[in-house]
Amino acid sequence: MPLPNRVSAVLSQADLEAALGGIKITKEKLPFLIEISRGEKRRLVRIDDAAQPWTARMLEAATQHPGMLPANFDLQEMQKDVELWRQLIQVGQALTSLKQLVDDTCDAVAVDAYSSALAVYRLGKDTGIGMEGLEDLMDEFGKRFARKTNKSTATANAK
């Protein structure tokens, strides 16, 4: 019975390099990206999905009524931040979608490959008896499935 194979594809070295190059270009186009430590993240204000439209509305209010702002308030910087936030949400959504596809495909390919490996192992165990080198090879591969015993059981069995 043939094994189910959810993904049957080949990724050429050129396509792999192009995909990785595209990621590199994306990073280069976003040179302002930063990493934030866990500790720093804990100290940041909690932002939910409703915060972005609310912030955009506050920008609108500040733009329409600049007289309410103190002289040291940088309205242009706020405008840049709000626009960049909107744009980064779009980039993040595209990357999240791509990452999910890559992760799901990787999982499916791993299952395909591992299922085939198990079939080879079973066939080798069943039909490899007496075949020079294959029996030893299958015993070696079988160690993957050997149950681990705790030290007390091993010591008791040794006596």
C-alpha cells in the first residue's frame, strides 16, 4: 500500500537562494527594525487591536487642533509613527501568513519523510534477515525505539 504523500516538490538551489535573498532584501528595506528584550517588553504599555485606529483618530484630532499641543510635541514624528505602524502591520500579516505556510508545509514534508523512513525500517527488519550488513544496520536504527530504563531497574536487573 503506497504511503500518502501530502507534498511532492523540489526546491532548486537557485529558488532556495532567491527565497532567502528575498528575505534578506526585506530586512535591508526595513533597516530600522529592532529587537526588544523580554524585560523591556514587560515594561511596555499593553497594546490591543483597538489601539491602532484609536491612535490614528488621536493623530487626526492633533492635526486638526495643533493649538492644544505643547510646543515640544513633535506632531510630524507622531504622523511618521502612525503611518509606519500601519505599514508594519501589513508586513507582519504577510510574514505571518508566509511563516504559517512554511511551517505547515515543513510539518507535512517531515511526516512524509518520517513515514517513509518507518516503512523502510519495517521492511528492513522483516526482509533483511540474513542480508549482509542490513541486519546490523536495522538493529542500530532500532535503538531509536528502545525504551529507556531508569537506573534502579537497570541495577536490579544486573544483580
